[in-house]
Amino acid sequence: MTNEDFKAWRKAMGLSQAAAAVALDMSASAIEQYDSGRRRDSGKPVEIPKAVALACAALYHRLEPWPGTKG
């Protein structure tokens, strides 16, 4: 998932950066970096982990957490 894919997901879901952070149980700064594709401190590229991409897909398809898990 590229940062452009991430932004497209967030916009398709109608989520602000703050709301995406809540939905993914992540910090607002992580979402900001995923949107920009760069680390705020160093400017180096940010890779969006496969687990985050899968979580985005699950939320998009309105899937529920696996039975017996918290979340």
C-alpha cells in the first residue's frame, strides 16, 4: 500500500486523519506520516506495514474482529 493508496482509502471511508487514527488504533502522527509518505523527523520514506493495509481492507469491507479478540 502506497501513501496515495492510504489517502484514497481514508477519503473513501470519509475519515479525517484523527478518525483514521482511532479506527486503526494508531497515533495521529503515524497516520500523518502514512498520508505524506515521509517521516516527519528525517524526511525518509515511510513504508505502510502489510498489517495496516490488511486492517484498512477489513474496515473498508466492514469486517468484524476475529471472535475472541479485543477490538
